[in-house]
Amino acid sequence: MLLGALTESLESLAEERDGIIGVLPGLVTEYSDGWIRASELVREPYGELAGLVRETADRWDAPRHVAAALLWKTYGYWHTLPMALGWGLGRRVPLMRLEDTLVRSSEAGVTIAAEKVTVAVLPGDPMAGTPGTVVVDSLGAAIREALFDGQRPVIRALGALARVGERTLWGSTAEAFVGPLLELGPYDQAAALLAEIGRPVDGLMVPHEDGYRRRTCCLWVTIRPEDPCTTCCILP
């Protein structure tokens, strides 16, 4: 199975979280009631996106710009996680194009899926050339293209809607690569992937003790100063 290891990992995560997970373990679903096309989120005047920001603001009693950053931390994490784990588990990276991506409000904040997924593989992969794959020389470059296609439009829409900086939001994407990959190997492995991807995520994480710290703040600490993230850039 092309993404068997990834599917098993996501199913295990869903079980650990009592089913509260922000990405469908199989990644693919059909469009139906309750789902929003990601392409609708970035369409002015951003009504669908504003609705998700309001839900986040109500959940955390947060001002709009903070709610936008926290919404992105959730959305960006679950959109990035399959790419991070796919790379870490077997160098097979599922790519969700913006036009194929679906999102819905859920107990996880949001849940992500896609109507179809293409899997980037390296030339030596035994599945290279099979239906549903695209053979690439650099998985980092393929991921970068996927970020520009699938995440940058949403990040820019959030910036226009709530005046939250792009670098702040890209920091959450960078962390969404590093955190899961630390479960599979050393920080150097995650740092190497970020370097291969390059901008917009490279340089936004730094090693710290046996983990890492962000160079940007997700803004959670602005509403819960007594409970900063363990990777927060403001910690001593």
C-alpha cells in the first residue's frame, strides 16, 4: 500500500486521541455537507474563513488576530502532519492541492481532508511511476511547492482578514514539521528537511536542549501568559 505506514500512524494517533484528530487517517474523502472547500476560504470577502476565526475566538476568548493565529496553528498542523510523517516514515509525501482540499469545523478545531492526493516519491522508490505518484528529485522542493499552493493563500487571507503576520503563521507550519519528526529521529533530521524545503519555513526553528524552540510566537501566550508553549520563543 502506497501510504500504508502513514495511514497506520494516523489511525493510531486517532485512537490515542479518542477520535479527536484534525486530519482523516485515509486523507481522502468526497465533498459533502459540512465540508468547506479550502478554495472558498481564500475567496474575498473571506466569509467562510471569518466563520472559522470567530469559532476559534469564541473557544479561547481571544481577540481576532490571536484567534487567526491559533486557527492557523491548528489548520497548518493537520495539513502539514501527513507530509512530515510521510517523509519521516518512508520518504513518501502526500500532497494536497488547495483546489482539492476540504476542511470542516470539528472537536480538533478543524479537520482536513482532500478529494484526491498525489504522493511524491523519489526515483528509487519501488512505487515510483505507479498511479497516484509523482516522481521528484527533491522531496523538499515538492513540499515547498505544496506549501506555496496549499498554505500560502490561506495564510495571506488570514493576514488580510485579521492583520496577523505571515512569518508568525509560517512558524507554526515549521513547527508542524519538527515536532512530529522528533518522534521519529533526532532534531538534525528535521532541520535537514526544513533546509531542503527552504523558505518559507527554514530558519524558523532552533535546537534547544533535547528539543527545539520557535523563533516566532504562535500568540497563545498573549491570552494564557501563565501557560506558555514549551517551545515558545519568549522562554528563557
